[in-house]
Amino acid sequence: MNRTLLSPLPVIFATSLLFLSSTLAELEAGFAAVDITPPKWPVTLRGSFNPKPTDAAHDPLHARSFAFRNGEGRAVMTVVDILYISQDKLDAIKAEAAKKSGWKTTEMLVSGTHTHSAPSLDGTSKEPAEVAFRDHAFKGIVESITTAIDRLEPAKMAFGSHEEPSEVYNRRWYLEEGSMPPNPFGKIDKVKMNPPRNLIVKPAGPTDPEVAVIAIRNARNKPMGLFANYALHYVGAVPNRNVSADYFGQFAKLAKYKVGGRNAPDEYVAILSNAASGDINNIDFHGKRPPRAPFEQITQVATKVSDAAWKAVKDADYLSDLPVGIVERRVTLKNRKPDEETIKKSKRILEMTGEELEKEPRLAIHYAMRSLRLNEGPDSTDVAIQAIRIGNQAIVAIPFEVLVEIGLELKEKSPFERTMVVAMANGGFGYLPPPHQHELGGYETWLGTSKMEIQASVILTENLLEMLAELKK
């Protein structure tokens, strides 16, 4: 058993490596999409510091799954229109799907799109509508996984990518000297998320414009579905704060016909996963868009990304002699803890009156509560990461909001021709910045927003590259 040199804690391996490198059997694939829109109302949207209830859906939420198998190598990848799902909840979902399907939990990848227009699957509210949604979504995700597996049939796949740079912007910025406001802890950061445009100097990181695509047809050349990947946060601005799948749902509608064709079968499923987009959003800080109609910007982004998906595979060759494999590891990371000064200050803030709180930095009370929860929590956490192979295409799964530089590094160093990075996969543990971004500060690095040790991204990247090398053998 190996030990990661960059961490003083041992790495825990729960590894499943399943593919035959010599003799290939018949490549199979199956898809499913299950509606998980809340069956009752009102439900609460928890994608902000001030959650609010809503009593309607602008568009439906889904759990979409893509299962594939070649001989003993098999995996299923599910993308759910939800903010995120905790690792504990997903472990329970996978266990139920494993019981019904006969597949192993380590052969299942489940990620959230990170739409901020969806209720939480991890809430504790006893309100009937909240309980009904959690039960409905749990069953729907299990059904999506098992149905995709049940629908496996002989298939062939094509791989490709195309860039769509016009809708991705790094949201972390250096500001003019002396213009940085204090953070919730009363400190001055070097960069700020979504700052006033008149104060910006330069972005603190890059973007990743790649739209990576796996397109699938059956043995009769009939389109079955696609799995795509793009590094962009939700777009937002959903009318009336309704439930919505954001641009991920619109992509699924449009790509069905753009990639699947005008006569795409009813059972065709297009899936868009969220890549390393922890510091990437849809705000053009240098330009100014014309006013948008409700939901127009979501539709525009989905249109551009689905156009890129079509371009990525329009001339691609479909192959069936593709080895398949998946590796999972549970890696132990240290949890960040507040220092004594932060603990004392956090306790003082929670005792303050409304008038006293007005003198504290914005969000001070929220981060005081988060800091104390971290202080009272465990010292370490085991997080699940995965690497998947389909021929010379790889997919890695990370249970964080991953900053874009980490995704770019994994793509660059991967031994495979193309590599997708699926974020918020198999759990949700907050933001994952690289160490040098921690030095700059900003929302994505704050204690309570980023919960794991500063070297966490280095440790996970090293492990994932080892796993990819293992699959490549």
C-alpha cells in the first residue's frame, strides 16, 4: 500500500480496476433520464447565504445516466440537476443501485451540475415538500442508474472536443491598490470574486474553453446519446427564482437534436457535466451585454455549448474496440481548523447585537458559524476520487468545486489523448483551490468555503495521475 509523500496522513485505497487489456468483448452502452422535479411545494433553494422558498419549476430537473461495458470493464456515469450531493448520501444511493443492478458501488460515478436553482438532497427539514423531494430524488437517481444498466446494448463511440471561449470568464480579480474590502474575518485579500468593474486590474487565473464530448451510437448506427463536459458555473437569473436545471437542462434539450440529429429517437439522452469551474462564471467583466429576456442567457449559453458539441464529433470516427476500466480511491485529507484568534472572534460575533454586527465585515456571522463548525468537526475526511478509461478517453471525478488550474493540469499531464474532469462528483466538500490561490485569498479560499488542507489539490492531483497511469497500462 502506497503512502502519499505530500501528506502526513496515510492515503486509504478502496480500489476497483476493471478492464481486460488483452481480450476485448463487445462494447455496450445504455442511457436513461429520470425526472426528479419536486413533486410537492414549496421547496427551498439553498444556493445562497439567504435560502428562499419557491413554489414552481421553470423547467424540470433530471438524473441522467450513461452506462457502458466491455467485457469485465464497466462503469456508469450519472449527472444530477442539483446543487451538490454529500458523499454519505451518494454512498447510500449507490448502495441501493448496487443492490438492484448487481454492479459495484465503485463502478458508479454520480455528480451534480451545481445548478443553484434546485433544492438540496441533504437537508434535514421535516416540511412535507422537502421530505417528498429528498425521497423522490433519491429514488429517481437510483432508477436512472439501474435503467441505464438495464438498457445496455452493442454500441460504438466517438470522441472529440471544440472550444467555446466566449462564455467563460475567471471571476477572481486583482483590484486597484487600496480598493480591496475586508473579508469576513477582517483581513485584506489580494484578489476578490466578482468585483466592481471599475476597480479591476487583471484576473487571478485562466479559463478552460474546451467542450469535450463522447457521442454514442448503437450497432445499427442509431444515435443513443452523448456525455459532454464544460468548465462553467451555473448561469442563473432564472425567472421568479423558480426551480431550474439552468443551462445544463437546456443543453440536454438542444444537443439531442444537434448531435443526435433532427430525427433523434425519444430515448436519446444528452448529458452535460460540470468541469473544473470553481472560479469560472458567465460574467464579462470588460464588456456589457444587451439586456436579456428571462432565461435568454441560459438558452444562449446552452446553444453555444451544444453547437460546440456538434462540431466536436461531426466528423469523428465511431469505434467499438475500446477497453473500459475504472479505479476508485478513498484519500484521507486533513480538515482545515480555525486558529485560537478566529475561534474567539467567531464566538464574539455570534454574541453581537444587530447594531454591533453592522460594523463587522459582510458575511462575518456566516463565516463565524462555519469556523466554529469546522473547529468542532473531525480532524480528517476520507474523500472518494475516480479515474475512468474508455479507449484513449479518460474521465476523472473529484468531489469539490475545483478551480480551473487544477483541471488544466490534469488534462496536460494525463497519459490519455483526452481527459474530462468531472467536478462535484461522488460528494461535495466545498472549494478546491491550488496552494498558490490560497496565498491570494478570496471567497474560494476562505475557511469554511474551502474546508480541506491547503495541499489537498496537490495530493488529489498526484493520486489521480497515478490512477490514470494504472489504467493506461
